Amino acid sequence: MRPGQRIDAGATLRALEGMKLETHMTAEPDAEAALVAPGEQVQAKELLVVLRAPTSEQ
């Protein structure tokens, strides 16, 4: 995923893995990625992705 990318409802945003358990974050409404913070390890409460309403141009 990259900033400006269109994301359909139900699409997987991120797969997080910890303690041998994998959790998938999905988009509820259609959206557009505004900020994406890639990384190998994340801390609790760290911002991973920001979504905004999609622009009508796409």
C-alpha cells in the first residue's frame, strides 16, 4: 500500500504478527491511503496507516 492508493472495503490493510498469532486489519468503507508507515516491528499504539475518503477523480 502506498499514499494515494485506492482501497476497497474489505481489503487487507496490514497483517500483524505477534506471539505466533497473525491478525489482519481490513478497511471497512472504501478509502484512500493518506499515510503509510512501513516497518518490520511496531510498538503498541503506533500509527500504521491513515485512511481518508476517496477522491472522486479515481
